[in-house]
Amino acid sequence: MSYAIVLYALLAVWAALLALGFAFGRLDAKRMHRIPRANKQLSSAILVVCALIWWRAGAAGTPLAGYAALVFFGMAFSFLGDVIMAELLPLPQHVLFGMGVFGVAHVLYVVGYLRLGEVLGLPGGTARAAVLTAFYLLVVPLWWTFVRSPRKPAVLNYASLAYALLIAAMAGLAMSLALQEPRFVPLALGAVLFVVSDLFLGHRLFQGGHFLLIGDLVWMTYIVGQLLIVFSTATALRLS
């Protein structure tokens, strides 16, 4: 596969941006970040390109083309969300807009996981419902404890709850695929890392939670999670 060389090269650049950014970046005044913002945005953009390659070069003409397309658009909306959350666009409510854009990304991932299960004959059934219920029972108390804030406008709290329910569905569906096919464990891990990242981010944005390098922790759990989601197309292609 000729496109594999391009993917390996992109992954090398992706890893270098994060590793060198952390090693040589300067700690900001709030002691939350070492990795420069440009490195973070570029690492996200690289995953958009990787998802595009998996769609147009890897899965094109196969039954998994639809799944690969949904992953690509999910990653593309996630990149837009990264740009918004970094306040690179002049929006009045970057947190609210960011949650909305990431919400679209999660809807695309949810539809993608459902389609992936259909193509590979992994319908889920009762097991899927049980896993989803478990994730809702886990995520809602976490949201209540670490994100919900009476100091924030009600619209932001309601939006964050809706977002929490959506990301729980995304992670739950990924986990149900992994329970049926163990080779999707990296996909499930990626989805769970996404949940962990958003939990830390929500805690910081809504309750003012702060500790050394929390910004880099949020980013690393998020971007590694996205990497595992994007490259789940490779696993799906091997199984099809």
C-alpha cells in the first residue's frame, strides 16, 4: 500500500510535534501548558489528513468507505472544535460553540460505529444496550460532580449535560464493538480517552479546576484518543 508510507511519515511528524513541543516548550504563566498551541493545532490537522487518506485511499470502493468517511468528517469537525476552543475564531461564546461542533463530531462517530457494526456483523443487541446504560450511569455522576457549576449560566450547564450524554453514547458504542471483537480495543480506548480529556477540560472550564500541566494532560488524552479512533479504519479493513 503506497499510502502507508505517507501515513507513517505523518505519524512521525505528529509524534515529533507533541514530544518536542513538550520537551522544549516553555511553561505558560498559568502553569497549564508546555506544548505550544501551534504544535497542538498541527497535530490535530495531521489526523484530519490521516483520516482522509484512510477514507479515499484505504477504504474507497469497499463496504467500509461509509465508516471511513464518517470518521474523516468526525475528525474534521473535531479540528474545527480545536480551533474554536483555542479562541482562534472571533466567537462570543467559544465554549458553547465548541461543544456544539464537537457534538456534531460525536454524532458522526456514533453513526459510524453503528454502521461499522452492521458491515462487520456486530449488531450488539442486549450487550450494546447494557454497555450504553453503564456509560450513562458512569458519565452523568461524573458530570454532576466535576463539571456542573451553579456559577455558570444555566444554558452552559444544560449544554454540557447534553454533551456528556452524547460522548457517553460515543464511548459506549465503541466499547460494545470491542467486547464483540477484541481487535477494536484500541478504538474503545481512544473513545474512553476522549471522555477522560473532556472530563478534565470541563472541570477546568466550569469549576475552575487547576493543577500543573492540566492543559497538556487534556490535550494528550484527547489527541491520542483521536489517533486511535482515526486508525480504527485500518482494523476494520483487516476484518472485512
